[in-house]
Amino acid sequence: MPLRTLTLLTLLLVGCSSPEAARADVEQAMAANDADRAEEVLAAALEKHPDDVELLLQAAAFYLRSEPREHYKPRLALHYAMRATRATRAADPR
């Protein structure tokens, strides 16, 4: 089994118990210049917490980063920003 798949499965099973922990893990991975790990943590966390506004905004910001270049995905960033907007409206339907 490839290491990336194993890492993602581990994150899904034991990691990201809370959105706060996931956000902290993403920040830690980015501080260590490990964008691949940050992306894996985001993916796993969003599977478990699909409506967490702060996590969605963190994903949007992640995909707007210009370095490393392969992670610059403005359409995906817009997708997460729009999901955050919908989640905010659903939580406070004024």
C-alpha cells in the first residue's frame, strides 16, 4: 500500500478528532513546509467535518497559496469559500 494512502487512512481513522485539532495539524505541516501533508490533513478533516466554516476557509486559503505551485488551485479555493458561505448561512439563517 502506498505511503500516501496509508497516511490518509490513518488520518481518517485516528486523526482529526476535532476541527480545531485538524486546523492546528495543517498549520504545523505548513510551518514545516510540508504542503502534501497539510493537504492530506485538510482532506481527512473535511470528510469528518464538512460544514466547519473555519476549516473550509483554511482549505480555501491553502489552495490560493502560490507555493508550492502544484497546490495553487483558485477554482478549488473558490469552491471551499462558497461552501463556507453556505455553511455560515445554514448556521445563522437570518
